[in-house]
Amino acid sequence: MLVKSNSIIRKTRKLRGISQKELGQLIGSQSMISRIENGLTSPTDRALQQICDILNVPIADYFETAFEKKKQFIVIKVGIRTSIS
């Protein structure tokens, strides 16, 4: 799941136009975001909830996508709909 989850976080963050630095500042650690996105660590429950809140992704959608129960979720960025799979 680690590979799938870091891909979801990276893709969604980029679609939102948020840098690793900005996301890291919002949750308290840029290096943690980098390690998560590079597959070196998994986010804590608290960090994952914060990341999902900041990226406006329901945590249930995140898990369904990460565990491939749902093929994709829709990310809405100022009127643009984009699928993440």
C-alpha cells in the first residue's frame, strides 16, 4: 500500500498546486512529506488525517483508492475535475 498511498498524496498535492514545503509547513514537517512521497515512511494516522483535510480528500476515499476498492476519486480544482487513480 505504501507505493499507492504516496502516489495518491503526491498527485493530489500537485493538482492542488501545493508544494511539498507548503504542505510540510501546514502539518509541521516538510521532510515528513518528502519521506512519505518517496516511499520511505508511512504517515501516522494523525498526519494522514491532516494531509487529507488540507488536500480536501475524504479519508474514506483515500483508503478506498489506496486499497483499490475504488479505482479513482475526483479532485476538484477551481472548476476543473481531475481523476486520480
